[in-house]
Amino acid sequence: MSIDSTKPPAAPEGDDYLERRSLRRGSAGWLLLTGLGVAYVVSGDYSGWNFGLAEGGFGGLAIAMVLMGLMYTCMVFALAELSSILPTAGGGYGFARRALGPWGGFLTGTAILIEYVLAPAAISIFIGDYVESLGLFGLTSGWPVYLACFVIFIGIHLWGVGEALRFSFVVTGIAVLALLVFAVGAFPDFDASNLDDIPVDESAFGASSWLPLGLLGIWAAFPFGMWFFLGVEGVPLAAEETKDPARTLPKAIRWSMAILVFLALITFFAAAGARGSDAIQGAGNPLVEALQPDGEATTLSRIVNYAGLAGLVASFFSLIYAGSRQLFALSRAGYLPRFLSLTSSRKAPYLGLLVPGAIGFALAAATGNGARMLNVAVFGATISYALMSLSHIVLRRREPDLERPYRTPGGVLTSSVALVLACSALVATFLVDVTAAVIALAVYVVAVAYFGLYSRKHLVAKAPEEEFAALAAAEAELERN
């Protein structure tokens, strides 16, 4: 039995098919990619994670953060290996395509696309809220901010990937520096008694001052523990625009994760310890809340407030990039309409930027519900994590002799840990927001119907992911003979 029994037909567009769908190669080194990995996530340090305190208390969220940090660490080690084998713009979709066939590739790519289309829409709403709360430009409605975000930042991406990544790197640097400044300002007020000050629900099983919502609260806090790391898995999407991807991508992924773990620890402990878990559990801006015990703004709280806006911009900007590359890869291979992967004279996938941007703006302007959209994004993310981890396990078992410039420490044990925790996090999304999970499932059903009825019969043999799969199938056939 071959690895992939589905042989896609040759692309009918002619010999220039891939030429009209090519990215600018060699635009990013490991430093810019490390910045990209941090940029995906940094806004999560400024807000969102604290709502997990309401689900599990300090102890519950702390355990959830550790377990989700373990999941991401194991997963990025697996992704580092996979990206050194298959350095294409498809990222996780490409890995799953090689390991699990066209259905596995499509399901993974769709899950990633849900995450990277919904998350920027949600973040644009948060940016609008920040602008209003700071009294900038005299705005009282968020939609002009949403529109400005999509127009300005998609415009920078259309200009060129090198320029886009450098802009992202600078804004991310500002946001990270402000987190360090926040920690320096907050830790002098740290008091351990503030950590477990949330009232205990005596009816909850296993409840205590550290677990005021009981043992189930740990599980319910999983999606919020993810907010410290959500998006870092998008680094491999830059593979085709990277210098020496087999070496550069694993290095950037590992450094990104190390920085994010450090930022998560100092942010979590500084905010909860300075102000109290109970005070910040429902705050839209928990870091500012932690610096203002009497409600009066200080110079430091104003700096952190503006830096929070920079963090949101960094994540919004980088997620726009990730979504466009995922859409580009799926379209180029025929999983989605092929015209979406056309690139401009500056080698930017212009429709891959404009179409998700238009959808994101429409969702933001129509609903204004950033929390719901982020929950949908988290649901898609957990599905992709499980499938990417499974892909690592399958390739290790099925193709043990495949050349691997980088090998995951711990091998399949590492990716198995990521798989189990990803499945646990997927179930936990139903504990937090059933409606968001149902919406994500509905989108999935529509996408699966499209693939099953149409696009799986029109895949493009010339696409890199399809060529990798065809080569693997040919090698397996030779081994049998």
C-alpha cells in the first residue's frame, strides 16, 4: 500500500503555473523568523490569558499554562524536524499531506486557516477597543479602526515580505521591551498572598484556595493557557522565503518558544502577584490594572497601555502574513480555488492577502465579538496541533530512513505528548464556549464537503507538497518490488 494512493492530475495551466505562484526567496534569516514567531503571540501576554483565572483560579491557570507550554514545546520540536524535511510554504498542511495523504493535508490546512483568518479579525476588534479607551483620534466606533488595520497592514505585506518582516520585528521589539518594563515595575509590589485570593467554590470537586474552581477548572483553563503561545507554530509558513530553511527554521522555532516561555512566566506572576488574581481575572487590560491599584493612571501604566497596542499590532500584522501563506499553499496545490495563489510582480500572494482580509474586516465590523472569534480560532488551532503531531509520529514510523537535517529530541515520545495534550485542549474548548466550537465545526463541514465533492479531484501535481507525496509513493513502490 503506497503512502498516497490519490494521484492528482497535472495542472492544466501550462508550464508557467508555478512561476505565476512563486514567493520571494531568501528574504528572511533566523533572527527575523524568531521575531515573527514572537510577534504571532505577544498580544496574548497583554490580555486574554487572565480570563483563565475565572475558569480555574491561579493554581488552575498555572497548571494549564505549564501543560500547554509543554504541549507547544513538544510540538515545536516536532515541527522543527518536519520543517527541515519539507521546507514549503504549506507548513503544517504540507507535513500532514506527506504523512496522512490529501485528506489529512486538507483537514490540517483548513484548521490552520480557520485560526489565521479568525484571529486577525478578533485582534482588530481589540485594537479598536484600545484606540477608543486611549481616546485616540476622537473615535467612538471601532469599525474605522478595523478598516485602517486591514488596509494599512495588508498594504505593507503587498509591498514585500522583507519589508513586512522588518516592520513586524520592530513593533514586536517594542512590545517585548514593554513587557520587561512592566515586570520590573510590578514585581516590587509582589505579594504571594495575592495569587490565591479568588473566593473558593466549595461545591467544586477538589476546590482549595489554589484551585478555587476545583480540579475541573484546570481543564477549563487550557484554552487560556494557550494564549501565551498561540500562533508560534506559524513560523514554518515562511519556509519558501527563508535563507537555508533546513537550518534556519528549526533554530528560529526553538528560540521563539524559549522567549515566549520566559515572557509568559514573568507576565503571569508579576500581574497576579502585584494586584491579585481576583482583581485582574475579568480585566480587559490586566497589566494596566496590575499597575493601578487605586485606579489612578501612572506614567508606567500609560507606557504599558500604549505598548499593549503595539503588541496587538504585531500579532495582527504577523497573523495576516501567516494566513496569506497558508491560503497560498492550499490554493497552489488545488485544495482551494487556484486563482487565490497568484502572486504579484513583488512576489506577494495578493489575493491570499486581500480575500482573508476582506472576510476578517466583514466579520469584525458585523459582530464586534472578538472573544467569540478567538475561541473559534483556538478550536481550529487545537485540531491542527493534533494532526501535525500525528504527522510527525507517522513519518517517523513509516519513513525512518528519510533524511532529517534536524531531529526532534525524544522522537515520537515528544510528539506523542503534544498529541495527547492537543486532544485534551480540543475537548476543553467545549467547556469554555460551546457556540464557538459549533461554529468552527460548521465551517469544517462546509470545507470538507467542498474538498470531497470537488477539489480532491483537481489537485495540482506540480505543487511542491504533491511532488513530495508522489516521490514518497514512488519510493515505496520501488521498495515493494
